[in-house]
Amino acid sequence: MAVKHLTQTEVARRWCLSPRTLERWRWLGQGPAFLKLGGRVAYRLEDVEAFEAAQTRDATSASPPAQAEMRAAVTHRQAA
């Protein structure tokens, strides 16, 4: 199956965010995993969906999981 990639603009539209927010998240090491292909940024759809799933909360006081843990889980699923 082919891997679907999204541009920064497509992810920003999907989440109703400014593309600059995604730029800032990348700089801070937050947000979904991304690919840097030459000078272009791309997001794998599966990484975007995994990031969305990791943001699910039962209460507003629940803290988000550590970014490294989320990325490790995504990497583990991909290797399986």
C-alpha cells in the first residue's frame, strides 16, 4: 500500500491551525513526526492520525503523553 503524505498546509487546514503553528511545533520538537525532503516538509498520514489519537483525553486536567513516548509507539507499530 502506498504511503500518503500531507503538506504543512494540508495538516494546518485539517486542524484549523495556522501553518506557522506547525512550524513552531517543529522548532520546539512538538506535534506529529515529519519528514524533511530537501527544503520541503511532509507529514505521513499515519503519523498525523497517530498524533490525533494520542491527543484523546478523558478530562481537561489529563496531561498529554510525552512526545517521545508517542513517537516511539508510532515507530514500534511501523516496525511490526
